[in-house]
Amino acid sequence: MTFRITPYESVLNEDIQQGDKNAEAFKKVKKDWVEFSPIPLNRLKLVTFSYVDFNGKQHQNGQCVVMDAVAPRVLQIFKELYKRQFPIHQAKRIEFFEGDDDKSMNANNSSSYNARTVTGASSNLSMHAYGLAIDINPVQNPFHSFENDAAEKQGIRHTKPAAGSNQYINRRRAQNDKLPGLAEDIIDIFDKNGFNTWGGDWNDSIDWQHFQTSRALANLLSVMSLQDAEIFFEMHAETPALMRDFPAKETVLIELYQENPEKFMAIFVTNPNLFSMFDSALAIRSIKEEWKKTT
Ligand SMILES: [Zn+2]
């Protein structure tokens, strides 16, 4: 069995230097990412893992690229999926698909880091761009959007990938039929390891393949040092309410952290409950009060 965490940027550079058939495409993808990514490439880790496919065959080369601070938990997720013998069709890095999510989905590829915008949106950065989102078996767990009729006439698909549109849209029936590879079977594993937002719970564009952290948490983790981000994410995995209800555009915590990281972490470690309050406005007021009291 193979379960390991390695730096990602060096793997990408080695592949580019080897000059194989993918090298040119990788070089272009890397250039786009360096310009576009909300985090530097050296903050990403490659998680390599064993998995079983839909024929019960074992593979040792599953690959998932995520933000460094969450890599130990992601390794744990794939260990638990393997233990449960949850089938995965394949898991290759997105650069093998030129960073093109549609190509990756059509190949029923489970993927993670990709410096791209939200599917169907032109500006909003996806959680995949932070290395804080993981997609599992897109065919069994498609993306479904509610386009209008005009869009449909232009050929815009409601369901991606197309292969997922037949038997996997009626989720209750898919579960009753015990179809293998459904995201519903593994929500608990992602949830207890800090990825507690599931795209299957969304109303406007449902994304059954997609697991992520909250956006407010992602923005904070991406400005933190690795050490602080690890402490923060570990607490988040243990306390799912941590920052869950904070609005995505919340910037106060980022400003406080950048002003004084040591003070921020000291307040966090002594008062983690302040960061888990349901009322985020009250939470931020309380954190600011604590900030004034602390020297
Ligand atoms: Zn996704």
C-alpha cells in the first residue's frame, strides 16, 4: 500500500524537465497557476494513495494535490476510503488534463487542486484554487446546474459530465439501488477530517462530487504560516462549527492575523469557542474585544 505526502512543486518541475509528451502542457498550466493562484505553488502538497477501482482492482498511484496544512487530513481521508473499499475510477493530477475540468470530469477523474474559477462562473475563484476542494467520481456524482431554456438551446449542459446524467441524478434511487461510488456514502469521512461542506447540499447548482472547507476558512488559511494553518485546521477538523457560519467575504480575522500572528494564535488557542459561534457578527465583536484586552 502507498500513502505518502510529498512537496508538489518539485514533482511538477521534474515532469516539465523530463520533456515527455506532457511537458509543454504542464509548462503552460504552471505559468497560468503562478499568475492566478491565491497561494504559492510551494504551499501545495502531493498526496499519493492506494485505491480500489470499480472492478475491485488495486492501484497504488492515486494523486491528489492540496494545501500543505490540510495534507495530513487528506491522507487520512484516502486511508479511510481505502479501508472502506470505496471505489474510485481514477485520480490523476489536473495538469494531465491541461487544467481543463471538463476533460477531467469526462474521464471520470477524481481531482483536487486547480487554479480555476467556480464552475459556471467567470470570476469567483473556486476552492480548488486553494487546494481546499476535492471532487470524487464525477460520473457517479455529477455537477448539475439550473440553466434557463435559452442556455439549453445553445447546447449548455445541465449536467456535467454527460455520462452522469442518466442514472445518477435521482439520488434517492441511486442510493436505494446501492450504486457504487456515490458521494453520499463517504460524507462522514470528509466531514470528520475538516471538509464539511458538500456540494450535494447546495440548492443553486448541485455538485455531488464536491467536498470543500468554508470559503472564510480558506481565505484565512491561505494567509497563515504553515505552522499556524496546521493548528487552525486541526482544530477545525475537531470542531466542525469553527468558522462554518462566517461570511465568505469576512476579512477582519485576516487583518488581525496579519497585524500580529502570535497574538492572534494566542487568542485562538485560549478561546477557540469564540471562533465557533453561530452568530458570526457577535463572534467577530467578541474576538475584537479579546484583541483589545490582550497585549
Ligand atoms: Zn469541485
